[in-house]
Amino acid sequence: MLLTSSDAPSKIWQTVLHELRRGALDPKHPFRFLTLATAGTNFPQVRTVVLRELTSSVEFLVYTDYRTSKVQDLLKIPRVSLLFYHPKKQVQVRVKALATIHVADELAEEHWKRVSEKRQSEYKSELDPGTRIEKPELGWETQPDNAYFSVLKFSPLSIEVLQLGREGHLRIQFDLTSGWQGNWLVP
């Protein structure tokens, strides 16, 4: 369990932030891979992305190719939902956030330096992600620069935590407008 009913909301907030930061730092942590939901064109779109950083100002950073459908979704509607789940601790964290896209700017350049040379090719495909191809090898052809590398920054408006438990579930919500003060909710 990550939280109990006797924990103060301020303690829960710090515990949740600690676990989210661990997700960004530890490749084996369950919060490393999160679900990102965007509005999409005709249907909501859901995909798994990798948490690269949780900033000190509680912003979630994710890397992507600028040409992806998720970026196109965000250009139209920048509101997203993020979902984290920790199976051993049986806790779910849901985040409502606003997205900003960073490409060819200072933040993107700073993070590009952190991408290993081996992984850089994932952001340098000659073809747009999602393009139909005859054979898989065509998707591995790369261009020489990092023109499409992007950092998605998700600035949360609310973070909701659901702790599953045999004796009863617990649910608490933290909102930016309240200065991240926690409010218990009916599970």
C-alpha cells in the first residue's frame, strides 16, 4: 500500500511525488510507463509513453517525434489525462493536465543531449510515424538531424490517487487551484 486512512494529505502528496520521481529515474519502476489519453479526431486516443522526468514544479516530461498523431492531437486540444498504476502497491494515479510541445527549443535541445546515440534513431525516421510501409526495414531509415525530436510537457491541474485495499479503498484528490492541498473523496 502506498497510503492509509491515517496518513495526512501532506504526507500522501510527498509520497506520491516520490513514487512519480522514482518512475522517471528507475526503468524498473511501474510508474516509468504511463498511459497518455488525448482527445483524438473521432475517438479518444490512448497510448503508453515513457516518463522521462518529473520536474521540481511537478511537470511530467515525455519524449516523442513531432510528427506523431499524439502531437497532432495536442495541437488541436492540449488537454490530456495521464494514468499510472502500481500493481504491487495497488495504487492508481490519474492526472488531468495541459500539454505544451517543445521542439527545436532550449528544453528540447537540453533533453536531446540525454538521449543515447543508440536511441536517437527512434526520433530521426525519414518517414512520418504511422506511415504504411512495405517492409519493416523501411521504417528504420533515418535522417541526419534531430529536427523532429520533441519534449511533451504536461502541467497538471489535478492529481487523483486511488488506493485499493481489502478493508476499503481510499481516494484523495490534489488540485493546483488549492495549492496541492488534498481532499478525500468517496472511492
